[in-house]
Amino acid sequence: MSEVNKKTPFVEVKNLVVHYTSEGREIHAVNDVSFKIEKGETLGLVGETGAGKTTIARSILRILPEPPAHVDNGEILLEGKNLLELSNDEMRKIRGKRISVIFQDPMTALNPVMRIGDQITEGIVLHEKVSQRKGEEKAKRMLEMVGIPASRYGEYPHQFSGGMKQRVVIAMALACNPDLLLADEPTTALDVTIQAQVLDIIKNLQKELQTAMVMITHDLGIVAGVCDNVAVVYAGEIVEYGSKEEMFDHPSHPYTIGLFGSLPDINADVTRLSPICGMPPDPSNLPFGCSFSPRCPRATAECTKEHVKLTNIGGTHTCRCIHYGKEV
Amino acid sequence: MSAPLIEVKNLKKYFDTPKGTLHAVDDVSFSIGTGKTMGVVGESGCGKSTLGRTMIHLYESTGGQILFEGEDITHVNRKKMHGLHEQMQLIFQDPFSSLNPRMTVEETIREPLELSRRFGKKALQEETERIMNMVGIDERLRHSYPHELDGGRRQRIGIGRALALNPKFIVCDEPVSALDVSIQAQVLNLLQDLQQEFGITLMFVTHDLSVVKHISDNICVMYLGQLVETASSKDLFADPRHPYTKALLTAIPSIDIHSTKERIILKGEIVSPIEPKPGCRFAARCEYTCEKCHQPQELKEVSPNHFVSCCRVDEI
């Protein structure tokens, strides 16, 4: 295969390994995660609390608290350039300009003693090297784009409701037309009707600006509505990856199947849910072999013998399970 | 239909705030049959938790009536209330803050049993073990403290404590919203099993419509303190009539990627429940608003057991 003809993916994460040190124990948060995203595409990272989703996003933006966190291995390539090798100054130019983030909790993502308009303008002036006045004009346009009247430019975060605060955060994240948007549970703190509004705004703006996006969520419903590709993360590993259609029509890893079984589906009449037994594993003491095996209904002795690799099961669909394709 | 275990009539709960009176629950009436589950849904701040808490006397009601097994319990003295609280319990949303961090699992579950003074020393121990067993907490965790446990187990303790004295009625206030989906399903199944075994009547307060559909017999939809629609779970999802319910149902992200259902995206935000104007409180966000909407609304029966509070329900 000639390397020259192969197109460089827009964003690529290669073999990322991150651990935290806590009270002398090593917590393996991200274990060998790789994925690619093209322009205008959305990748959904799905998994439970503590699966390592947020750590992945923070490593891309290089905002992990180091220590206790430490990136042991891996590359994060933005158009072929490894972000992990950049100096702090170079990285600062990328953050908020080329890559920006929407955090889960809009209540804590905004500065409470700064007017919301100024918080948006700050980034624009810094990254686009424009005058304060030009910056303010753009900030006002951004506010209107997310459905907040520009006349509220001078108000403080506490004067806004949760949904509006999250829209301010979105306006801020998109102000410099980023190439990559990391949305870390952007609607978890919001009510469903407001959530629908916010997701709608994100989707439309993304389409308009051709932004690549990583959508971190535990809600498979949001994935179905927003994402093109999905990676299911369990104990810091991608256990299944595929396009939305592959994933929702043929969930293959027992954990993914379990996630679907745990969800009360609004369109179906199920009298009893089929939950996944047990609890997520302790990340400082992961089971050997397949880390899902202690909770897996299909687990056999083989599962704990050696580390399980991601295998291609058709198209772009990959699955990390030795039992895939075998009869139950 | 089974006889109602608990019934509320025109229940009101107002709070005084520096800006005026906050109408948290305004003129809500419904009843729950023995052994049934009533789901109460609505967005944050719509008064659904206040409703649950007022019903079991954690708050004193401002107006209206609460009937428990046919008896008026709206105003009761302390002694009577003590007895009532043995029959009516609450499971809290947040298993992280609702347990005493300085009490072990065993002590937490034993406390209500001790307070009831129904048990001798030996029976007390047996009963504690029975409850731990019932809600699926391992024997080995009896001396653990809440911070050592994960959310799912903590919620199990909350459930065990609520069930300790065999109550007839339990208000579950968002019992699974703080839990991961896989654990959420375990806790929902546990609640359903326990309800079947002991015939408990549940009121399930949540903002998660898929959960409520899954677990409830009947559903009340609330908007800013008012009941806008109530029906059996099946009817409500098959044929929502109030514009707010319709929007709410389409706003839920569905896991069906091939669904072509049109979504109704609401404009605007929830208005303040402080000193609200008369009339439909949803009017400001509703696409069908007309003159009549600004007059007080009444619950109308549109089909058997299906009530809607909207003056234009027949037109839309």
C-alpha cells in the first residue's frame, strides 16, 4: 500500500494510553484508543461513567490535569500534525480556535463575574486578531445565531436559565469557526425540550460550518439523532466501532447489546428490562483479557486468557469479542 | 378498577419568595389505585417533586385535600403524622446526599426499624438482614460506609430504608436519574419486583419519559405547577392531546435510527412560576395560542379516563 496516495484523515487519534495516579495506585483510564474523524463528520463516544470518554476529549485538547494524569503513549494528529508534541504556546493558539469544547455543565463553564458577551468576545479578539469592536460585533452575531437576543450581551451568567447558559457556551465554542468541536455531554444537564433545541442548534451550525465533532454521551438516543459513527467505550477501550447504521442495526459486542437491553424504549412495549449484571470494573485493577468478561453472559475461560483485539466484522464495523460470529 | 389508595383534590402548594408567591403546585387533582404506579413527568421546576413531597406531608399544603385510604389527612397532628410516615415513604433522587455519611449500611437500614419500636433485639437483626437481602446488598457490605459504595448500591440502600416498615405508598423522586443506564435498569427491575411482591402503590416522579412509560400504569404530565394531561400510560403515548405533551413526546431522543417521526421543537423557555397570570401557562410557547388560552383552563375528559387541560383540544 502506498503511503503517498493515502489521504491523511482530518483528525486521528492513534493508540492513546492515559493513566492517572491516585494514592499510589495506577488507574488505567484510556487503554489504546484509536479513531479517525473527517471534516463535517460526527463521532459518538458512548459509555458509562468512568469509561474514559471525557479523558479522551481532554487529551485531545491537552487539558488533562498533569499530574495526576499522564499520557503514556499515542499520537493525536490534526491534519497530520501531532498535538502532543506542540509547545504550550502553540497549543494555546489551537485551543478555542481550531479545536473547541462544550462542557457538560454550563453552570460551571462560564465565569460568573464576567458579562457573557465579553466572555465570547475575549476568544474572538485573542484568536482572530481583530479589534475589540469587531469582536463584539461578531459575539453579538453568535448570540443571535444560538437564539439569544444581542441586547442581552451585557448580562451575567446568573441572569440566564440553564438552557440559555448552554447556548452561550455553544456560541463561545463556535465563535472562531473551529475545525473540531468536542461536545462533552452537552445536554445532560438540560430538560428534554431544551435538549432538543440545543441539539438542533449544534447540528445546524455543524452543517453550516463543516465542523468535525466528537459527541460524548451516555444517551444512545442522542447518538441516533446526531452521529455518523459510533465508538462504544468500556473500561478505557473501544469495544465496538462502526457507522450508526451498522451499530444500531447490528449491535455485536455483548456490552453494546446489554446497553440496548437496559434502555426502556419509548417505541416498544417491554415489560421487563434486561440489565447488564454487576458493576463496571475497578479501573485500577482491570480484569485480564476482556475487561467486560466478569459481566458478560457469553464469557468463557478463553475470554480471560489473553488481551482481545478489535476485529473487523464487515464494512467499517469492528468488535472486540472472541465470541463474535459463533453460535451461542 | 381498584379503590384509590391516595387521592388529592385541588392540591395547592405555594412558597413565599422575596419576589412574590411561587405557585409550585396549583390546583392538582388525581388519584392512584392500590398497587398501581402513577408516573408524574415534567421539566425541572414544574413542581413534580413538590407535589410528591406535599402528598406525604414533608411540606404542609397551602390548599386542597389529601385523602389516604379514604381518610382526610390534609391536616394532622404530629403523632398521627408519625404513624402516617410509616405508611408513606420517599426514595430520593440523589443517593449520594440522601444517606448519612457517618452511618454504615446496616445502621442506615436499621434506623427506621428501631424508631418504629416494633422489634426486639434479635428480630431487629433478622429484619435488617432480610431487607438487605431483599434489595440485593451483599452481606459483606454491612459495615461499609456510603462513600465506599457506588451509586447503584447506594440507591439500593435508599430503597431498602424506604421499604423497611412495609409502607403502602412510596414516592420515588427521580430514583434512577443519577445512575448509569446499565445500573438504572437493575434498579427499575428491583422496584418492579418489590411492587409486585408487596403490592405497594408507587408514585414515580421523573423527567425521563422512556422510564415513566416503562414503569407506570397512569401518567400525569405537569407544566409549571399545573396538571395539563393525565391518562393511562398506553393512551398517553398512543394519543397525546395537549400541545405540551405532544412536544414533550417528540423531544425524546429515540434509539430508532430509521424513525421518520417529525419532531416538534418548542420555542422559548419555561416562564417563571412566581405570581403567574391566569390561564394556560404553556401559552407563551404553544403554537396554537389564542385569546381563550389566557382564561383559566379546566381539565376535560376527552376519552374515558383521559383528561386534558386545553381549551383548543378538540380543534388540534
